[in-house]
Amino acid sequence: MQAIAVSCRFVQMRSKPFNLERVMLSFKPALLATVLAASSLAAQATAVNLAANAQWQAFGVDSFSSLSSGTEWIDNNDSSAVGFGTPLSFTFTIVDGFVGQLTVVDASLAGDTFKVFSNGQLLGSTSSVPVQVYGSAPDVGYDYDAALQNSAFSRGVFTLGAGSYSITGALAQSLMIDDGMGGLSPLNATAGAVKLSVSAVPEPSSLALVFAALGVTWLVSRRTETR
């Protein structure tokens, strides 16, 4: 009898006319909430003007502190600051006649690598490094120069032409931590930094002089060898 009752209830439910408008009305609040959440996260993004002075500007990665719970670069310098946990971008403009060199380095504990994006497009990845385990990984703290000199830490150098840039990044490989059950899990938290230097593009006449000087040097060396 119970099976028959359940079957009858199912038939009654299926026999009701399908109300598309009702379904759409019930779907709209959930869709609106999703859109508003995404818009709110985007609105809270932090943009930092990156000066072309070859000075380090820090970023963090922390899936626990990130407002998105992701592993993108975030502002995590001050937990009491308004922008704490928001996606972080570095913006700058390179004018005509100049070329920029953007350096990205991992710091704190070794073992992390990054994907780097320019204006939303993949610019490249930092160098491959061995996977490290928390407790035995090299540690330089927040000394970015020391990290840059240590091959255990991932780094990347990108050459950029004239234009306006918004640089963002995300974790590609994470330092691992013992999960207490005989396995390893990604820590998904690290620190790093970027710096920008800019230099003038040599004029064609200057390049011609350089090549001419190199040619003269080569001729002199050849004559010396033949004597």
C-alpha cells in the first residue's frame, strides 16, 4: 500500500501543468545573488600603481584570507585594511621609446610558482622549482633580493614594450604540508613581490655606431692575429 501511495503522489505531481514563469521567478533571486557577489568581489579589487624604480612591491597568496577563497594574488599586508583579501593588480604605463623589465619572485618559503597575467591574458609563468614540504623548505622571509639570488625560489623576468599594463597573478604550484594522514596537501599560501625597471630603446643611429665599433674592433683583432 505504501508503494502505491508513493506512486500516486508522484503521478499527481507530474500531472500539474509546468509553469515556466514560476520556475524563472524562483531562479532569478539565485542568479541575481551570484551576479551581485561576483560584482562585489570585482568592485573590491585593489590596484597598485607600480613605479618604474626597481623597488619591490609585495603581494600575497592565501586561500584562507582571499575573499574568493582562491589562490590569486591578493592584498594581505594589513588584516585591518579595507582591501585585505581582495584581488591585487599592479598597473603602470610604458611610454613610447622605452622598454620595461618586470621581475616577479616567490619569497618566504620556497616551492611555489606563479602564472602571470597582463591585462587578463597569460604573460607567462615563473621558473620551475622542486616541490618543497613545509618544515624543510628554504626560508628567506620577506627578503626578496635574497629570494632572487636563491635558485630554490621561483622567479620570472618579462620584457614589455610601450603600453598600459595591469599585472595580476595566481599560484601555479604550492608548497606542500603534511596532512597528518600520511599524505601531502597544498598549503596555498605564500608571499612574493614584483618590481619594474624601464630603459630607453637605443636609437637606430646609436645601434649603427655600436655595430660599427664592434666591426672596427674585430678588424683590429684579425690584423693582430695575422701578424
